[in-house]
Amino acid sequence: MTDAVHLEVDGYAFVLQESHSFEWLRPLGKVFRVFDQQDSGNLSFGIMQQDGTRLFVKYAGARTIHANTLNSPQEAIRSLMSSVSVYEDLKHDALIRLRDHFATERGYVCVFDWVDGECLHSQWYFPAPAKYEDPCSPYYRFRQLPIQMQIQAMEQILSFHIEVERKGYVAVDFYDGSLIYDFEQNRIKICDIDLYQKGSFTNTMGRMWGSSRFMSPEEFEFGAPIDGVSNVFNMGATAFVLLGGEKDRSYAKWNAGEALYQVVIRAVDPDRARRYASVKELGEAWKLAVRQDECITGE
């Protein structure tokens, strides 16, 4: 393993593979949190400004502890710079807001609004099985919420991805690590869409970026099309993570109604031709199924 270099900013320690200057942080405010364990090649900070405004600052350019040839500082800079237009094009209530972006001497910075809440896939703090069993785990706590709140969270995710589709984008590397849930406000936010791409494309990687719990079969197949139908699968898989048994997509593990289950199981059909043709079509079927299930239960 590469030797670790320990650094500190405003009393908050973090680890990199090599020393790096963070003087560019000073004008932004004081650090109150550091995120140094991401495997994206980015390093992130919570920043408090003098007026009390909190910021989430994402930085590419340092050699993070998990950096390698696939997420080198140069590749991380390129990816973060290209993400700026994505955040600007896909503004939505469910998406964190990009406030500013700029180059530093050795890297690139994106400044976002800080979002209250907890990541539903806090893998560094709650790896499996703690994610599913520890009462302190955000995912565990989310699964204890009333089913209507879980459905509402999923509907916000669907709403955003209908907009993604309308704007001509395709979601890449979307998973529960991209979801922040505010348990006080009962509100979900999407926080990481850096790899979303404009327009459909062909899989040139084989296994693409992402969590296998969310990925369509074509995201494992070299030469396969990646498009809105792939995102239908992603959304169905997301519903099973938030409302069901994750990769166990049986009805026995499903917590919502039967009509909604039938919609979601169609969305994750391995055969692309049998899925919904678009995320918008999936969203319309979802709404109808929710009403049907409510009529049956009398809620």
C-alpha cells in the first residue's frame, strides 16, 4: 500500500498519498468537515463562511488515498471540470446546487450549497452488515420510516431523472451513495451526478462505473447501448433498494403495494424490450400504481 501523508486544515486531519497545498481554501471560510475516503479521486470539505453559510466544496487535483491510474489527479480534474455543465443543465429541487467553480494552481474546485442530512450509503462508517442492522445507520433508519415517506423520496428521485431524460442526459454511476436524506425535514437530495452524460452512448468499458445493485445488464456488456431504457432499469433497481430487498427483488421482500411492485419488476426486466420505453413512462405507471394501491388499502 502507498505510504500515507497526514495533513490538517483548521484542526481537521485527512490523509493523501502525497503532500498538497490547500491555501486556496482560506478565502472560502473555515473547514468543519473533511471527506477523504472517496474512490472518485476527489477530496471534499464542509466549509463555514463568516456569515454562517455552509458550503460543500469538492476538489480534484490532490492524490487521494484511493487514487490510482483510473482516478488519478489528472483524470479527476478532467471529470470534475466536465461535470460543471451537467449541474448547470440539470438544476432541480432534488439536486444540490452548484454555486461556483474555479481552477487552482494544481487542481479544480466546485462549490455547492451544503445539504443537511445523511448519506444512505455511508460505506466507510456503516459497511455491510452494519448498514442493514445498526440502528445508527442512515439506511437502516430510512427503512424504518413510514412507507409513504419512502415512496415520496423515490418519487423525488424519479422526478429528477424524468428531467434528466427530458434534457437529453443519461445517468451514469447513480446509486444510494448519491442520496442524502434529511430525517428532520423528510427530504431527499441527490449529491453526485458528475458522470452523467449528454446523449445515449455505447458501452466501451465492459463493466462500467457504479454499484452492481443499481446497474442494468447493458452496463456490464461491452458494445451495448446505454440510454433512457438503461435508466429505467436504474430507477427500478433504486426502488428495490429503497422499498424492497435490494438485489432480492422478490415480492416477499417488497414493502409497498402489489400494483407498484408490478411496475418496478417490469422496470428491471433483463430484456430491454420488455421494460418501459422511458423514465417518463415509468413515472406515469408509478403514479397510477400508487393510486391503485391506496384504493385497495384505503389510505
